[in-house]
Amino acid sequence: MAAKQKTIVIGVTGSISAYKAADLASRFAQAGFRVEVIMTSEAVQFIAPLTFRNITGRPVVTTMWDLASEFSVEHIALAEAADIVLIAPATANIIAKIAGGIADDMLTCTVLATKAPIVIAPAMNDNMWANEITQENVTHLKKRGFSFVGPGYGRLASGKMGTGRLTSLDEIFGVVLQILGRKGDLARKHIVVTAGGTQEPVDPVRCLTNHSSGKMGYAVAEAARNGRRNVRLGT
Ligand SMILES: Cc1cc2nc3c(=O)[nH]c(=O)nc-3n(C[C@H](O)[C@H](O)[C@H](O)COP(=O)(O)O)c2cc1C
């Protein structure tokens, strides 16, 4: 029996790195997810909803007040449909709003109403990230079970180096799969994977072997790791 398609709700907020969310949406769509995108009104200043619509094949939610939208009728429909909610990039503003329990747009309503795990990938200026107010908001949300991935260190939009960049898309993708996997089919299973060529002794000095690169074993281990943390890889 085919596994049920997972739904990821991606919240995109008003950061200069919003364009990277298009790549993320594409990765999840290619991985077989139903991808629903909610953009804040600031996010649409940075990237067009049409981009996400074409990538996901789904309508993009940009407001609660679009009477033609299937979601405006039931403003918490996406909260219920979500298997996981990812906010990437997440501004200092959205983190503060969520920490304060504000629900004044579709993204914050969805976050407040969902029972799905929520992953936040912050992206902002390094001083905004280091600010005690932001740090207190992050600590508060972590205590409440929100997962954070990043931000990373590197060149910021201002041109200077610092911590505040949206972390790598590989990392965000991996964390989402890992969190989903903890609840999935492989949960509580220990997996042992061997990678690389095998050897079969012919006699005490000779053996039969092959040219395996080990790449397949590594890929299997990586997929298993994304589904469950307890993986042992041998070569
Ligand atoms: C060019 C530009 C880039 C911005 N980049 C960021 C950013 O990376 N991170 C951030 O927290 N705010 C950034 N801001 C400020 C946010 O857009 C602003 O706080 C906005 O109210 C966020 O709204 P939202 O959280 O509802 O999307 C930027 C603003 C401008 C004009």
C-alpha cells in the first residue's frame, strides 16, 4: 500500500533570503510532498507568489481575505492539513509574533492552530539575531517545542560577516525529514548499513571482490538517518 503523501506548509516571510524558499519548496515537491506555501504580506515584496505556485502546483496563500481562496473560508484549514510547518526564512518579526501568541495573518493563525511540529529557520541581520529580545523569543519557543535550524555564519545582506544567514537548504531539508521520521515507519528501529565492496575468500591469499564505490550504502544510510537517528554505517 502506498504511503500517505505528507503535507508540508512552508511559511515565507519578509527577508532578503526569501528567494531561497523557492528552492526549498522545489526540493520538497520533488521529494513527493504536497507543498502549501503561505507568504506574509512583506514576503511578497521579495518574491512573487507565482513562483511558488508554479513550483508547487498549488495556490499560494498571501492573505486571509481572498474570498476566492479555498483556505480563506476556513482560516485554519492548512493548520489541520499540515504534517509539518516550516518557516523559512523566518524574520525577527515573525519569531517575535509567534512568541507573543499573535495571530493577525494566515501564517501566524496557522502556527497557533496547528498540532504539527514547527521548524523555524531564522534569517536576519546579525545584530537583530544577537539582540536579547530575539534570543529570549527563541528560548521561549524552544521551551515550547519549536525546532530551530540555523541561522548560519557567513556573508550577510549588509556585506559584513556574522551569524544570521539562512542556514544551508540541505540542513533545513534534513531537519524536516528527521523530525517527520521520528514519528514515521522507521521510528524506534535500529538500522545497520554496510557500504563498499565485499570480499569473498577463495583461499588464504586470494579473494573475489567488486568495484563498489560505497555510494549506494552511504545514500541508504543518509535516507535512514533522515528517518531515524540510530543508524550505524560500516564499510
Ligand atoms: C531589503 C530588506 C531586507 C530585509 N531582510 C530582513 C531579514 O533578512 N530578516 C528580518 O528579520 N527582517 C528583514 N527585513 C525587515 C522585515 O521585512 C520586516 O521586519 C517585516 O515587517 C517582516 O514582516 P513579516 O515577518 O511579516 O514577513 C528586511 C527589510 C528590507 C526592506
